[in-house]
Amino acid sequence: MAGSWAHRPSRPGQLYNGLLRLAPRSLKFPHILRYVEVKHHDEGEEFQDFDQDAPLIHRDSTTSYPTEDATMVVGRLTGSALRGAIAACCGAAFLLFGYDQGVLGAVIAAPSFRKTFDDPNENLEGIFASIYDIGCAVGALLAFATADRFGRKGSIVWGCWIMIVGTILQTSANEKIQMIISRIVTGIGNGINTCAVPMWQAESFKAHNRGALLVIQSALIALGFPLSTFMGLAASETEPSTFAWRFPIAFQGVFLIMILISLPFLPESPRWLISHDRVEEATEVLARLEGKGATINDPRVIAERDTVVSFVNTEREVGKASWGEVFTEGKLRNLSRVLLGAGPYMFNQWSGINSLAYFLPITFERNIQFSKRLSLIMSGVCGIQYFLLSWLPYFFIERAGRRKVLMYSAGACSFCMVIISIMLSIGGKVASWVFVAFIFIFFDVFSWGILPVSWMYASEIMPLRTRNKGVALGVTSHWLSNFVVVYVTPMAIRNLSYRLYIIWAVLNASFVPITYFFYPETARRSLEDVDEIFMREKFGITHTTKPGNRRRDSVLPADVESTDDLPDKE
């Protein structure tokens, strides 16, 4: 209805409010957003809520913002507690992603697995592992088509339920075709989540802590890898029972249930709400995220809301986003952003990380002749170190910026791959242990730059009106690259030996100049400030090479160091 932000509740909204009304008062969580129905009358508007005791935000029909006496419905979770809850939910999704990366490698060499599937050769091993990535690419394309309709949370719900179906099919598989199909289904759900989760989190946090919190999520990806490895090691004690490989695969359902239980108690992305004309609800969410007793009339909340509304209106001036819009430059430089956003996703895969992560036990077993048990143990220890050291970017990624950590990380990964290749070509006991040591170091330096930046950059640089489509394309490129890397790895280990790691070294080295010349810095800048950068700069070499000003999210002139240096407005 014209002139108002209130909308009829969606079916999920009706369900949530219906459950709230039926529940005892002691179980009615006040932080769950209540949906409001609005009826027009000549003299104004009448508001009705499913929960008649809930405070309402009153305004007249001609007002475009909340009235002066409007107050926020303060929930149990606000401020840092609410942001932490969102981060925890997103963290479970990233932990699952890391777990899925390692779980097949942890069980593929198990005698019971190989007996169930008639001792698969290297080609079939590659198909079992990589077909999951095809599913992820399909899921990313589905997110490309539907996530703007369902919202960030709604997309995650769909992704989780699809993964649950795939997990059940994988766990019960006895035939090769069922395992292949179930891996595709699981991948579709994960592909949807890898689009929706980074966007939901990026759009829910302020610029000064967005990067650090995303680093935590990257660390949880790293945690999922050793968790799957040790799960496979523990379950291997039940051999020759098929429980040895079925249980580690089934365990991913635990993470999915955790996510589905937490989602109803968390708010939708305020930027997505504003883009769908639910500005009042978005204002409440922004106030809750602000915390510290903030209401919808708090100047900080109003300023942030107005900034987002302004950019949404600017984007709407050029019309509704079309399917082809992301492939054209235009005023918002969409094509440039899609290409730049896809880059770090591809850096992630073409660094060689999943050539190791998916098949690390096999890498140790076939390259340097470790036993199956020792290969699993060393893989698990590597994963634990990977997780522990992946937290370090939390302390410097905002201060140093995305560009610098990405370039240093890529350069260090290239050096590690050179040493790994040399040691493998030399052979012998000492060289084998140096080979192991530099694989450990490779995981560490990868986690300090390429890993966190790859999962945050696209969602930071895409404009709101095409953010879902742009991020989906980036994630699709990630999964298609992952498919190629994972599919060829078992055969490459056998046929290329040390030359495989020379390829990864060259590719990592190429990421350094690409980042230096073409990637603008997004650290300590709001998503709207990043829009300003792209509208100001033309396609080509970037001039935005340093993090934004800590005291102000906006882009400042080059000669202004802080907001104190700005002239007063008359």
C-alpha cells in the first residue's frame, strides 16, 4: 500500500505469530519480530497484532518515518549478544562447510567404504568427491534465482532442509549411483547456504567489526576439517562394520538441526528488509543490532537506516534489477564487481587448498607412503593447527586491510608449494617430513589471508540491488573451480607427483599482482561507502588501497584524516 512500510505477514510470519499466541506467556520471546497487519480507513490506520499485549509502533498514514513517541520493542537479545547469536548461527553453517570438505577424504580409504562401493579407482574417487561441488554450483545458481524472494534467512532454511535429505541418502547408500546422486543433493543445499550466509552476516554487522567476525567464521571452516578427520579416525575402530563410514557422514545432520532451531529467533537482514519496503521492521532490527538501549529514534539508528534507504532509492532510479544487469557496467559498475567478487573465490580454489584438504590422508599415504592410520592422525593434527592459527587474522584484518593480507597470504602459499614440490622430487625420510611440515605451514598461511578474504569480499562489494545475484555468481565460480580441482587430484597425485605442486605455486604467485592492481580496499568501510568507491572509480587500476577511517564509516576525501577535519555544515 502506498506511503506505508507495513505489509501483510508472509506465511512463515503467520506461523511464527500463531505459535507465539498459543505459547504460554513465559515462553513468548519478546525479541522475535512480530508481524503487523494494517487496514486502511479514511481517518487514518488501524493496527492489529496477533499478540495484543505487544507494544506497537504508531504513526499516521502520511508519515514516512516513525513518530517521535515511537519506541523499540527491546528483546532479550540486542547489541553484541544479538550479533553474537547471528555469528554463532552463521558459524555452524561454516563449520558444516569445513566438515563436508574433509569428511569424504576421511572415509574414502576405509576398508568398509571400499568394499561397499567395489574398491573405486582414482577416477571414481574423484567423481565421488567432486560431484558434490557440481551440486554446490547448482545450489548457488538456485540462490541466484530465488534468494531475493525468500530473504537471507528463508534461503538458509531451504538450504538446510535440502542438505538433510542429501545426508540421509548418503548415509544409507549401498550403490555407486545413490552415493553420486546424494552427494549432488547435499551440494545443492550447501551451495544455497554459501550464498545466503555470507550476505546475511555482512548485511547485519557494522563496518568496523564485519571483517573480524567473518574471520571467526573462516576459522570455523578450518575447525570442520580436523573434526571430520578425527570423526573418521574414531569411527574406523568399528571396522569392518559400515558404521565406520556411515556415522561420520551422518554427523553433519547435527549442524543442520542446530541452524534450523536457531533461525526463528534471529532477525532478517535489515538491508534486505529495506530493499523490500519493510523499512519499519528494518529499523527495529537496526536498533536491536545497535544495542546499548537504542530505540528506533536513536540518531545512530536513524542515520544508518537513512543511509541504506538512500542507496536503495539510488539503485531503484535505474529500474528493477534484470538477469542481464550483473553482466553490464552501468552507473553501479556491476560487471566489474562481479569479476572482482569472483576472483577471491577462485583464488581460494586455485591455490590448491582443496587438492590437499579433500585428500590429505591419501596425499600422505600415496606420496610419502604413510600408513592409513598415521595419514589420518597427521591430517587431523594438521587440521587442528590450521584451526588454531586461523584466528590470527581477527587481530589484524581490519587494520591491515583485505588487500595486504591477501597478497602476503598468496605469496607465502606460493613459497610453500615450491618447497613441497622440491621435497617430493628429492624423496627420502628427511625430505618426506619437510614435505609434511610445509603442508602444515601452507594451511596456516592460507588461513591468514586467502581463506577469510575469499568469503567476505564479494558480499562487501556488490550493490544491494544485485548483491544476491553477484555473490551467487562468485560462489558458482568457486564451486565449479572446486569441481575441477577435486576431480583431477586423485589422478594428478598418481601421474604428476611433484609437478602438481609447481602448478599451484605459479597460480598463487599470480594472485599477488592481480590483487595489487585491481582490488579496492573495503576494510573499515560500510557497504554503502564501498558503493561510493565503485561509482567514483572507473574500470581498471584501483586507487583505493588503504582501509577506511576508523572514526567514520563514510569515504573521506584524500586530504582528510578524520571527521574532526571536516568543515561544519551550515
